[in-house]
Amino acid sequence: MSFGNPFLVSRMQGFDTTIFATMSELAAKRGAINLGQGFPDFDGPEPIRDVAVAAIREGRNQYPPARGILRLRKAISYHQELFYGLKYDPESEVLVTAGATEAIAASLLALIEPGDEVLVFEPFYDSYQAAITMAQGVVVPVPLDQPSWSFDADHLKSLVTDRTKAVLINTPHNPTGKVFTEHELGILADLCVRNNLIAITDEVYEHLVFEGAHIPLATFPGMRDRTITISSAAKTFSLTGWKIGWICATQQLLDAVLTTKQFLTYVNGGPFQEGIAFGLENGTTFTSQISQTLKPQRDVLIETLRKTGLAVCDTAGTYFVVTDISALESYDATLFCMELPNKAGVVAIPMEVFYKDRGRGRTLVRWAFCKSPATMATAVERLLALEI
């Protein structure tokens, strides 16, 4: 960890080793079930993996084109039109990235000047604050209040200043599992249009919705031309290690992002791009599988956590369930999570790392259910034996 590292630039002081690495390491040391980090313990669809293996064997192992292989860009364009009626030119309006994390960082580095403000719904995935800070921007949190994770529209509007440049929105939302409603997205769209703001949308959990529906912000009037839509194959196809993400945006916006992206990874994962293209080309064949698999896992975890006496917040999508432990005698979530591997052989994530003011998340814990039925059955057994 980098506590007061004299070589680290001042603006990045405090961004230590991620909580995911810390808790995953703890899980490995204790032999605990990792319900902390959001990755499956099972492989994605075999036909998709077979296409990537074939690409490797056929010698497609050198640099792919800077924007990504055309087959994948066409498949992404097809996917956006099939599911959302959004049309993007695969030649000029689609860019393949090293996962959604790079796409978000490249977008912020391309668009944010020093001192520009970015509205971000809080709690937020931890890389958002780091990426905004690297771009020398200013994080402006928009609170989501549990248990329903709603936001105050008037308060949102009051946060806009003459330095506000962009809104970064994640739906379905990590870490809360919230799926933003059409009404809420309409408020955001109106805010962006009225204030000439750019929207950066992280939609990596778009096919992991259990209640409601995912609606891209780019579908709202006036939003396609001011929205950078970001997604990834990691969650949809349970292939998190492949790190194949993408951006859809107007040519002008996309060219700006490509300017910074090309100096980050330049390109990545040529053979994997072939596999993901195949997965997207097949429409709903593979995209529906993961949500059907995980919904029962979510329901069992929610029931289990309630039986242990924990208060469960609403969750309509993603991999995650959030609990509030404020009713416990010892209600510090970080301490609770650090003790959990020894007490129950299970790892979870303290939510304070997803807040700019960490005190706001002090009593909240995030649990992941993106595991196999056998793994979840063992985790449930251990949690039910937990005395809290």
C-alpha cells in the first residue's frame, strides 16, 4: 500500500491497494468463499471460448486495429440496434477498449480539464474517483439513499455549476444493484441537455437485470450526440479476465477518446475480440443466460442475509446485494468484513470504499452472488451458522 509514498504525485495520495485485492488476498489466505470481488467462479459460454481458441491457433495473435477488429465493431453496432434501437457506425462510432475501466479512464482524460467537475452517483465504483483525479477533475457526489437508492432531483440540479462538465452514471449500478428508472433517467437527460453536459454511462451490467429494464441514457431525446456509452463483455459472458470493453459515441466524441486511449493500452486481446464478436452476433442466445443463472442465486442470498438478522437494501440488477449492519452492536463494516473470514469462512466488501466521505458507508456491506450454485450453497450454509 502507498501510505505517504514520496514518489507518488500528491493528487493520487490515498488511493491505496484496492479493497478488492485486499479482500481477495484475505479470502485466499483463510480459505474463505469470496463473495467480495465481482467475478464468477465458472467459465463463460464454451462456444465463445472456442472461437477465441480457434483465433489463437489460426495465428491472429498480433496487434488488432487501433479501433478494434471490424467484426467486433460490427457486432457491437448490431447489439446496440437489436436491444435498444440505437444505430452506430462501426467504422467511426465504435471503439474497442481494454475493458470498461480503460474506457472510463480514457473518456475522462480526453474530456476533463483541470478543475472541471463531474457529477457521480454515490456510492460509486472505486475507479471512478481515481480516474477523475488522474484527469485533475473534481468529483461531485450525488447521494443515493438506501434502502431504495433513490436520489433527490432538486439536490442534483443544485450541484450544477459553471465548472460542471459531465455526469458519470452507472446503471445497473455497482455497488448497490440499483436499476435507474425511466423517470430518473429522464431527469438526468433533461439536466444534461439544459446545461450542455456530457454523459458518460457505464452499462456493463446491462444484461443483468432481474426487475425492471435497462434503458440506455442515449435513447432519450437530445442525448445520443452527448453520451459516451460504455459496456463490456466481462459480465454479460462471464469472461472478466478477457478485458474486452467498448465505447459507442458520435465520431467527434469517439475521436477525442481515441486520442487518449491509444496512449494507454493502444490495443488488446485480438483473439478474444473474435470470441466476443461471435457472442454478440448471436443476439439473445448468450446474453440471456447469465441473468437466468444468477437470479436464483440472488434470491437465496437475500433470504439468507435476512435470516441472519441483517437489513437488506433493494437490488434489481448486477452481481450485488447490500446490507446495513447498523443494528449490530459492532456496526463498523470494515471491522465486520475483516472478521468475517475467521467467523464464517466468507468474504464481503465494506462499502465505505465506494464513498468520497467514507463515513457515509460505515455501516454498509456489499455481497456478490455471481458464483456457482455449489459455491453459493456452501456460503449460505456458513452464513446461516454465523452468530451475529
